[in-house]
Amino acid sequence: MNQFLQMGANTVLSSPKGTITVSYEISNSIDISLTAFLVTESDKGQGDSGIIFYNQPNSDSGVATLLPEEIVGNTKVHKLNFDMSKVPAGITKIAVTLTEDNNTGFSNVRNLKAEIRYDDTIIQLTPVSFTKENGIVVLELYVRNGQTKAKSIWRGFNS
């Protein structure tokens, strides 16, 4: 089953486990990194142990694992496996972010999209257009009332 999640909308996931995929068209002028942050109740990052990125691809609790980047044709693909049943105490959400490391901005990124996959479901998240932003919060995963939920954010910032 395919679903679409607009910017700002949220949805319930029927499984606590799945994969987030972010992809975009390859360009020599663009270098994008995916990072996930474990966020506390006070909306702060957990610290170094709560950052999942290429140099630290696994969270201690097993809640998130970053897989190696893939090239599929002319597309670069980032994947993050998640298991929200393993959210550590004190963590309220996982924020999935992108940074554009060459300072060209996300306005130059073509065919950017994100998907959440679990069981037989694919939820597609399509961003709005960006200008000079070199960082984006793509989505958040969280548990509320025992249900795993996802929220499409697509909020850009200059870092």
C-alpha cells in the first residue's frame, strides 16, 4: 500500500520497525549527509551517543542504524533502519536530517524525496522547494500512546 504524507502531516505506522530512504539525483557539486538525532523531552539532542551518522552508524540501543550509501543509476540513496520498540528512556523522538556539505544549498538538489517503508507499506514524503538552506529536518519518528508515528517536517535551516 502506498501513502503520501504532506509537509507538516503525521501518520500512525502499524509497525515499530522499518526503513527510511532518502534519495536524490547525483551531482558533482552536491555532497549530502544523512544524520539521525535521538531527541529528549526538552527537545535537545541526547549528546554524542545520540547522533547516528556515517562515523557512528549504530545507536547503542538499536533504535536506529544507518546503512552505507548506495548509487542506483544516477541516484544516491541513504537508508536508515529503525526499531521504535527500542527507544531508550528519556528519548521522545528521532529527528532525521540532511546536510549539504558543499554550501551550495538544497535549491540545487534535484529529485529529492524520502520514503518510510514497513511491512507492505510505503509512505512517500515530498519536500517543498528550498533556497539557500544547507540543512533540512526531513521527518520525525516518535511513539505516542503506544503507537509509532511519523511526521513529515521538511524544515530547512542554514547551519
